[in-house]
Amino acid sequence: MDIRRITLVEAVISAGHLFDASPVPEATERFLADERHHLLIAYLDGTPAGMITGVEMTHPDKGTEMFLYELGVEEAFGGRGVGRAGDATNWFRWVSAVTDRRYRLIDDWPG
């Protein structure tokens, strides 16, 4: 599985089938322009198989955390580890260090 942070509107549009509705180019551009917004797409054999979006939020007593907003897995890729059958906790593992802007799967995530 190849996980990429998406920065181009075209990549979002080409993976539009993973969203609840077709991405709107203007809204997509705004989302991607904000460094606190994160959109990751998982590719299997070069095909968009799943996506996750998140937004960094800073809270007075918690600091900066990631708010998981939406995730989607292409039905054809079910049972192949993309999203762990829709378990949001496993998708959230993608964001390992918001402050470092690093994305990777974490095999030993607690919980």
C-alpha cells in the first residue's frame, strides 16, 4: 500500500469515488491550501483504494490534536487491509506525528 499526502486538486478529483459526494474543485482547493488540513490517499497497484481527511485543532488544555473528519474505502478493496474494514482507529494510525508532517502506518498503535 502506498500512502500519499495529497496536495493537488486533480488527485482528489481522480479519487472522487472514495468520498460521500463528488469533490467540488473550489472547495478542494481551499481545503488543500490550509496547512492544518490533511488528505491522505492509499493506493493499491496505483489505484486509489481509500482516503482519510483530518483537521488539526488546538484546544486550550490538550494542545494540537488531529480531528478525523472523513474516511472512505473503495468496496472492491475491502478485506485487503485498507481501513481495516472501516475501523476509523486503524485509519487514524496514518497520522503519526502532526508536528513533523510525517505519515506512515504504525503497526504497534495502542488500543
